[in-house]
Amino acid sequence: MTEPAYNVLFICTGNSARSVMAEAILNKEGRGRFHAYSAGSHPAGSVNPHTLTLLKTLGYDTTAFRSKNWDEFAVAGAPEMDFIFTVCDDAAGETCPVWPGHPATAHWAVTDPAKAAGTSAEIAEAFDEAYRLLANRIAAFVSLPLEKLDHVALHKHLADIAAIGKDSAAA
């Protein structure tokens, strides 16, 4: 008997860095158990070049990534989401579309590496740090026995995951 595949949407404002990284990580680490997507409330129009460089360096195929509006996932025919995670404080505070199916939600704040300034090494470090934080949280998420958790336990676990690396993740 095969496990169900869960649809997961990662949201940030611009959909150019954090949410794209999270989509890439979960699609790789979820190994078919999860189908990850990303979107933004006010998409930047393109994926940040530093995001693409980092993901390519780590062996991800980046050809399909694009910056898109969250409205694409709130229309008839869109994949029904089981989970929606905001990864920036701005998107978490906005009025979201009504999501079909009442997905579980959580806010996993990550500092926006696209706002990093300084040398190219300092900017690269900001992207590396965002990636590490997302990878750690997603590793914890994929290890959850989702099919065995009730609603209350699930939300507790999602909140606990949000606290991973919180001291370095203020958004």
C-alpha cells in the first residue's frame, strides 16, 4: 500500500528566494511523498539569480522555477494543498486567498536573503543560511508520521518546526 502524496505550498512575498528554495528542497527530500510548490503574494517576476546559483551548485535542476502569484493555487483545477507554509513575515500578515480543502498552515519565518547587502561573499552567506534553515525545517517535517497525527498534534509539531533555528531566522 502506497502512502498518500501531500501537496505543500510555500509562500513568501516575492517568490524569488526562500519559497523557491523550500520548494526545491521538499521536492528532493520528500522523494515523491510530497509535491511542493511555491508562490508569492506580490511575485518579483523572476527568481533571484543568487537563488538559482545556489540551487544549481547544490545539484538542483532549476529550469522549471519561476516567480508566480499565489492566486494560481486558489483557482479551480489547481492542486489542492494539504499544507501551506509562509516563510516571510510580510506574507504571513497578508490576507491570503481562501484555500480549498482547509490545509494545515504554519509560519516558518526566514530572513530574506534577497535583501542582503555587502560583498558577494556576504550575500552568498545570507542565501546559504536561508537554505540551511529551510533544509533543517523540511527535514524535520518530512520525518513526521503525518498519517498518524491528529489535528492538534500536527499543529504542535508544525509550531515546533517553526522554532528550529529561530535565533538566527528573524525575518
